[in-house]
Amino acid sequence: MHDERALLEERLNRTLKERIRPAVYGETAPLELAVWTVPDEPVPVAEALAAQYEPASVGDAWGAPWSTSWFRLTGTVPESWRGEQVEVVLDLGFTHPGPGFQSEGLAYTADGVPVKGIEPRNTHLPVDGREVLFYLEAAGNPTILDFHPFLPTPLGDKRTAGTEPLYKILRAELAVFRPQVWHLMLDIEVLQSLMGELPGHDPRRHKVLHALDRAMDVLDLNEVAATADLARAELAGVLALPANASAHKVSAIGHAHIDSAWLWPLRETVRKCARTFSNVTKLMDDYPDFYFACSQAQQYAWMKEHHPHVWDRVREKVRGGQFVPVGGMWVESDTNMPGGEAMARQLVHGKRFFLDSFGVETEEVWLPDSFGYSAALPQLIKLSGSRWFLTQKLSWNQVNRFPHHTFWWEGIDGTRIFTHFPPVDTYNSSLSGEELARASRQFAEHAKASRSLVPFGYGDGGGGPTREMMETAHRVANLEGSPTVRVEPPRDFFQAAQDEYPDAPVWAGELYLEKHRATYTTQAKTKQGNRRSEHLLREAEHWSTAAALAGAEYPYDDLDRLWKTVLLHQFHDILPGSSIAWVHREAEATYARVASELEALTARAVDALKGEGDDELTFDVLGGDAPRPFVAPADGVLDNGRLRVTIDADGIVLSVLDLEEGREVLPPHGFAGMPQLHRDNPNQWDAWDIDPFYRNWKADLIPSERVDTSDGVVVRAEFGDSVLTQTIRLREGAKQVDFTTEVDWQEREKLLKIAFPLDLRAEVSTAETQFGHLHRPVHTNTSWEAAKFEICAHRFLHVGEPGYGVAVVNDSTYGHEVTRTTREDGGTTTTVRLSLLRAPRFPDPETDQGEHRFRYALVVGDLPAAIDAGYRINLPPRSVRGSAAPHPLVRTDNPAVRVEAVKLADDRSGDVVVRLYEAHGGRARASISTSFPHQRIQETDLLERPLADASAEVVLRPFQVITLRFTRC
């Protein structure tokens, strides 16, 4: 038999493209259009319904960047169409095939009730009755990530985007929907997609192809609608053959990953959620077997506040079980940079919202797209009452392929969480044959497990599943040559997967993403805002608790609102610095407001506690003493009897001598705190990525002057159009050199690092993460270690050798690097570098431009000293005038057991909640004392729900987090 496969496939492709797809709609009738352009920001639907509309027509330009136009669509269904399925079909001038990245709209009835969204691959509205009237809120969102991605664009900020229209209305009409043609199209697409994944020698491939060829023979291309059923009959046999008994099992769950901000501002995400949720709730009416998993409590809260009709529909479908809350977090946050308490509150506020709103206890932590996952997460997931974890992003690794798809993830304290990493390698699946085949082909656990999860639906910019996807799911449910597919809630998948494979392999430690490493550094002011907000929240809660115990009112509502604001901005494209300029400009302003409000709350609480008088008092949540003064330099030398720091005439730190140990901290020719500049041109994903070849070019920014002041040494360096000033100080009695660095940053596509070369041989670096720290090898023996050339640390990073160690602590920096070299004298230099600033041009062409201020310090000492210094640089004591020095609310008698939060219980009972953890990485016993009387202590989960009775004597395993609830007398 001659091989005619190529010929037949060409025939199929052309027929599908040119004859069948265009025939899905038959007769058409025009709609009458009118338009009202909103003068500025979006308005509520009631205002749009009452607006004055002007005539419009197909072909009209509309949509200046970030503008909103409301279109009124009116028409009458022709009498001759009686009995036909009629739909409104719209094309807003779509310029890009992907939903969520350009213009989109939400249709309303004349009563202001949302109907469904309009996007490039979901362009229809249902018609019920002869008279048609819709109002369409059309968003003129520009395409930022265009066909030529990563090019600098002014479109990311409303202030620079211009006013020229981006779109033209291309289609607005009534049309007769031909279901028989539509089903034929779907039959063909499913079989064609399946066929493309079958080997050339597989008989199934040949049988499918020739069935398709026979279907083309009976299809009259001039009468497609009339002969579509005949063509479908030729395909019925190959569509009816069941899957192999051993076929891989796919649990498909509808999904629409909606970035809470990214290439659009927060306000647009509110509308994206309304469009998407309207789409999926309508789809649930049409497909009772459709389930949709949706995370991010913030997005539900937006619907409750801004779109009550959508909110009511969501609640209805949650009650019916089709709309499935997942995730258990306020947003799908970054997990590398949020602090420990913030990470806990992501789970607290997310889970509590779902419990309060729907009575649903979410058990799946759902983070498909965050840029790596902290090793502290398993314990926090378990303490929140959740059981399972899902991620997809590890498929983006540049070097090493992650070895598991279903596994137990073990955190820094030993807690294990059952985890799934879908082998389909996307969270935006359309259930195509290629995707299903990939899921089966790549699944790493075939020997002992048989199932994986596939999230399907348009995402990132929203949109969600479509009716075409649900029809595809029905066709591939049990189809020879394909995995079986069952649309079901995630809980059903996770329970079945865990029951099937309880002895899954274990992965211990962080889930490091070998990509997007620059997100630890980009948009420095966003990161500073986050760090400062976290610590201001801690202070505000602590002192408000103390004031409440003294009779003042506790600001429950204010703290709740401010926490949620900070949690929102930890979303994985805001805190990482990977959003458009508009997002980060707003974030900076929001953080300023948050800081102002929190300072006011703290001041109010302190005023209630300090009493009348003029004594100088210290209010310190860490319970320490007032800071000691700085020593005065003598000809560039800072000496406090413990350290001697020598700075030459140009401003180079030549020596840090440990006088107690008689040991030089710096290696020969090593300069502490040296600013270094790199060219920074990643291959793609500019704001996200640092590629290793950035190291191939480096310039030391040698200072040009040194000025001794009364309390330190000021040095200055000029480079390009930028200026960097460092103030170097040493406090009395401290083994810590403090640096305050101010930069007027005017570089483009450059990376600024600060180097601390150290004369010691470190085997590992120890970086703070949430509620503990993480050891990472300094060597690069394997590709796994080499890939971690840029790492995340919170307040400290420590390196050392037996008996001696040094740390670098910071007040707002996350990106770090640790390298090790052998010198000619045989010694070893371990270099710690902080990444301070970048200047990528996409998606924000002005990233990090302007003035910045950073504080960091070189700390000579062991790991506990590094932990203390990391806390102190972020939580300096407050000096006030009064008469009543505060007593510490909560103390522990073991420095390894740290108090992380003190607050009043969220249920407003007046109970005091204290969160503690073991910080040194060993077992610890501690006695907890309080300044307030109490009659009962209970251990609780993160949501403050009782777990067991407890006492003031605690024994903690390494890095264990414990929450204690004190019922006052």
C-alpha cells in the first residue's frame, strides 16, 4: 500500500481551516452599535448604563491604552431563524491569539447583570428571545508581551502609553450556530491531535487517518452543514475505541491562572476575575460535570466587593460543588522572600476566608507559577490544616530536570507534605493530544503510580476553560491511544494519588527554580516596602497587644486590612519585581501609606503605655537594650577594642581585624563592601533572569574620596551617570561593621553587587528562610549546585569554618551569591556578595532608576550572632519620652527559641496568641514567661484552632514552629 499520509494530512488541514471552521456559523445579521468611552478609570455598571452613547459601527477604531469603552449592542433575530440556536459573535479587533493579553470584555444585560466574558478564543454571547440588548465593557488593554517579546515599551504605564486607539471593531453580528458543524470540527481536532502523537508505525495512527479521509470524502465542501453528520458517522468508530487498560490516568481540573497583577495593574485583575468567573459559572450551567479550581482568596474578595452578581454566582456554584476553592492562601504569593510570619498569614487569611465565606476547608496549597518554593513551606502547610501541595513551575528549570512528579516534600523541620508536579508541564492546558501524550510520556512514577493532574483553561491573563475544552474532555475520556481523562476536583485526585502511592519518594529541602533568579533583586523599592511592612506589622501588633492588656482598644480591623494589603503585594509578580511600571509605581505608594498607618498605630499604642514624664525610654519588641553609640574614626581607622577597621585614603576597606581572636577577617588584597558592576543582559525574561555569563564582565567601583565624620567614614564612587555613597560605622562593643549605602542609580542593563571577600573556607552557606535557615553547598561539584549561582536569603547569610564564622545581614536585600576560590598562598577565600540593584528594560523600561538607600552589615561571630544581628537591623528599638518603661510581653529563657509574633486572637476573645520557633537548628527546651496573668495555655494551628493543652514549658525540634494561645485571667 502506498504511503499517502502526508497528502491526506494536508487535505485535512486545509479542509478544517478553510471550510469547516468558517461553517460553524451560518446566516448572519448585523447588530446596531453605540459606544460610550469612559473619560478615565473604569466605572461601575450602573454609571455605564446611564451614560450617553454615540453611534458606532464595525471598522471603528477604539481603545486607547488602558482605556474603557462601553458598547451597546442591539438587534432583532430574524423570524426565519425561529428554532435555530442564535449567538452574538464579536471580534473586538483581537491582534493576538492568546486570551488575557490584550483587549477583552464583559457583557451585561440591560439590568446590569454580567453574562460572560469576551476574549479572542471565546467570542460568543448566548441569545434568548428575538430582541437582543447587551452592554459590553471593553478594556483597551495593550499587548505588552507581544510577538517580539522583551522589547522595551512605554505601554506598561498609563502615563506613558499614549492615547492612540489600539483596536478596531471587526465583527459584531447575530449568527446561526450550527452545532453539527461544531461537533464535527471538534471530532476532527481531537483525532488530528491524537494522531500527531502516535508513532508512524502504530496501526491506530493509520486507522485514524483513513477514517478522517473517509469523512472528508462524504463531506460536501459546498454544503458543510448538510453533510456534517455524515462525516461524523465515519469518525464514530475510531472515537468509540476505548483506551488501553494500563493507560495513564489524567485528572483534569478546570483552571484559569489569573496573575493578581503582572502585565496589567491590580484594578484590571478585578475585571479579569469578573470576566473569567462569569465564563466558568455559565459553563457550569451547560456542563454539570465541569469542575473549576480557583485559588487566591483576594480575588474572591474583590468579587464580593466590586461584582456582587458574580459573587452570588460563585457562591451558588461553590455550594453545588462545581466551583472549587483551592490554594488556602490570600494570593499565590512568592515563597522565597516573604518573611516567616507573612508566609503564615498568607495561609491564615486565605483559609479563613474560604471557611467564613463557604464553609470550605481547603486542603490543597496551589502554587503553579511561583518562582521556587521555600523549604519552610511543608511545616506551614501542615500547621494550616492542609495536606497537599501542587506546583508546575519547576518544569522551567534551565539545567536539571526535576526527578519526580509525585513525591513527599520534606521541609527544614522534617515535616513532609504529599506533593504533585504535573508532568503535562503547563497550567494552561487545552487537553490537546500533544499535552495528554506529554503528561503520560514524562510521568516519572509509572512503575508504582498511574495518575497525574492536568489543569486546563486559558490562564495567566484569565479566561478559563471553554465549551470546546469540555467537549474535548468528553471525547478523550476513554480513547484508544490516549490517557484516560476524568474531570474532577483536585481533592479527588490527591486522595487517590496518595492512596495509590503512599511510599512516594522524598525530596528534602527547597524546590529551587533554576530560572528567574533576578526576582530576588529587581524593583528594589518594592522589596524594601515589603520588608519594612512586615516588621512594622510585627511592632504594631506587639504594642497594640500590650496597650490592649492595659485597657486600650485593639485595632483588629485596621491590622486585618493592612495585613491583607501587604499579603496582596507578595503576589508572585509584584514582590519579585516582574510587573509593569504601573504596578510598581502603585506598590511604592501603597507601601508608603501602609508604613504611615502602621507607624500611627504603633505610636497610639506606645502613647497609651509610656505614661506622663520626660524620661528617655526604650520600646523594643526584641527585649534588648538601647543601641550603643558609634565610635569616631581616627584617620580612617575605626577601633572599638573588639574590631579594628582600616579604610584607606580613597575609601577602600583594607582590613577588618578581629582583635579578640587576633585574626584578619579579609583575605590578602580583599576589600570589604566593594561595589561591583556587571553587564546584565539575560537571554530572555529581562526582569526575571540573571544568566551566569553576567560574571564575564565586572568592574570594581573604586571610591574616589573618603571623609571622616564624628561617627563614621563616608566614601563616594562615581560611575557612568550614577553616584554611590557609603557610610561605614562601628558601634562601641560590637563585632559588626555597619554600612549605609545610598545610590543615585542611572544605569541601564547593569547589575550592582556588594562584595565581602572573607579569609575562611566555608563548606556551606547558611541563609535565613522563614522560621529557620537553609544550608547550601558552596562547591559546584554537580550541575545542581552550579545552578544555584544566585540564592535567596532573608535577614542574614552566614559562612564559616569550625570555630569561626562571619555573616552579612541586611535590611531589605534578598539576592545573594557565595563563591569559593583557592589563593596562591594556599588559603581559601569565600566571597559573599549582595545583589542590590538591576536595570532591566522589560517590562518596566525605568526599572530601579533613581535614588535608593540600603543598610547591611558585616558581623563577625557564630550563627546565633548572625540571627540576632539580622533581627536587630530590621527591628531597631524606639526611643520615646515618658515615665513607664514597658515590660516584655513574652520572654523565653533560651535564645534558640525566638518569639516571632504576639497578638490578640482573631476571634476577638481577648486571648493572647504567641508564635515561637526554634531558630538555631537543634532541639531546644524553653520556659515561656509573660507579663500578663493567664489561666490556660493551648497549642493551636496557624488559624488559632486548638490542637492540645500546653504549658509554659516547651520542647521544640529543630526549626519547629509552635503557636500558643493564652487565655487571660
